[in-house]
Amino acid sequence: MTIVGKIKKDRSTKNLEERLNNGEIAIIDHEDIDELSAYILVNKQVSAVINCKKYTSGRFPNRGTSVLEKNLIPIFEVTEGDLFGVLQDGDEVEIYNDIMLLSKKRIAKLLRVSSEVIEKSIKIAKRNMGYELDKFIENTMNYASKEKNLVLGNILLPNIKTVINDKHVLIVTRGQNYLEDLEAMSSYIEKIDPVLIGVDGGGDALLKYGLIPDIIIGDMDSVSDNCLLKSKEIIVHAYADGFSPGMKRISSLKLKSFSFASLGTSEDIAMLLAYEKNAKLIVTIGSHSNIIDFLEKGRNGMASTFLVRLKIGDKLIDAKGVNMLNSYLS
């Protein structure tokens, strides 16, 4: 197999989304690549993906590798060479017999990751899940005891203008099948007119369907400038001590924002905001709620998510898979 193409590289796979062009070769540095990141590469119709780390480490059965393989994208791991040190975006390379060439000079040795290799790695990962699950549960319980103020304590909420009291709130996070589920919720959105909250890149999903987010909330690491400029209000997720790395980006765009200092994930605090502002119903799309979701995101526990969902109770509806449900009903 010979593959020739221009490259784009980034150690954060999601940062490639806006820069990749169809047919380019993506160079990533992403161990245990997750499903969402894989679909980003699939949707960009890349000609190949070169990973400087293991697609599957064997710790748990991550889903991204299979997504790439099922979509017939050639995938390779680097066994020799420093691609991030040698290559620049736009360089044209050639992959021939698992060797990468730049200007006909060998710069790396690659390993083609076949379906057989993927199947073997997943089998090993499934055997290791018991150990990972034990660690995950232990971490969750340890952090739950430290983060119980999410349920019991007084929460200092940002003084937003958006009225949430007695309204439905739709929270969109970039998670499994989030675009399909959002599309399937179009009639609900049109009829109920809920408050629309985008968690980081979830705001861009709302824009994709012609919906302006009432609020963008998150670390500001995966939402587009266009979305931030169009959104009605911005809440930057800060650490519990008040430090907020995402505020630098908001300042650079000369936008106004609020800071929300809290433990947990950005989607957790989006739910907390809606609940504490007395939402009538909270509907989530793309939310992360199982162990694979969290391990793929690099989190070793889900204490905050467990506590927040415990607090909100029956006000919360998870719309994950609603498009699949509709397909059975139609």
C-alpha cells in the first residue's frame, strides 16, 4: 500500500477538527482514542491516521479504533521516528511498506494496525476491565466523599441574565451520537422552546442546526470562536480555587463572561446551574454517564456526575439514543 498526502498534526485530536482538510493525513498523539475523536477524523475523510501512541493500550476496550477501522481508514502506529519534531503542517509525505518518507528520505517506521490487531487488543482490554473497574469504583467513592458539597453545600452561582426558572433546559455535550440525537429532538425544541445550553463544543452542534445557544458553559477548549461570538451568555468553568484557564481566551475575543468555580465536569455544572436556577425539566444530549465514556475522557472516576444526578433526580432526562428509539417507532 502506498499513501501520499499532506499532513496535519496535533497532540490534541479535537484541535484538528477545524484545520483538517479532506484527504489529508492526520498525525495524532492519542492513546486509547475515543469514539468522538475517531468520528471527527472519519467526517473529515482523512486518507490515513498516524498515531504516535497506542490506539488501544489494553486497559479498557476503547471504541475509537474500531470506528476508524470500520470506516476503512488506514491506521498506523509509529514504532520509530519523531514525527512531531520533524514534520510541519502541510508537508507532503509518502507511506510505502510501513515506511514514511519526506522528500524521499525515511523519517519513520510505522506499524499498520489491522482488524486482527484491533480484535486482539480489544480482547486483552476486556480481560483487564475488572481491574480498571475496581480502580474506577474506588476513585469514585473516594472523590464522592470529598465532593459531597455538590449536593449538600451552598453553590455560588453566576448572576446570569438568562431566565431558567420553571422552563425546560436542553443541555448539549459532544458525546456519543450527539448530533443525531439533537436532530431527533427538533420537534421538541420547536414546540417547547427550551433554554439552550451548549457545553463547550456542544454549542457548535446547536449552531449547526440553526439554534443560537442561550448559554455556553465549559473550559472553552473545544468551542469555536464563531459560537462564542454568537452565544447570548458565556460561563467559564473555573477550578474550585477560582482559577480559570479558559478566561484568557474569552478576554482575547473581548467578550463578557461569568466564572463558575466548581468541582466536577463542565456538563455537571451545566446541570447544576439549571437545577439551582429552578428549571422545570433538564434534558441532556451527548452526556457522559458510563465507565467507558469516562475512561476515554481520561477520568478515573465519576464522583461529581454521580452526585449531580443524585441531586437532580427525576428532573433529569437523558436523551441519549433518542434517534435510535425514533427509528424503531417510525
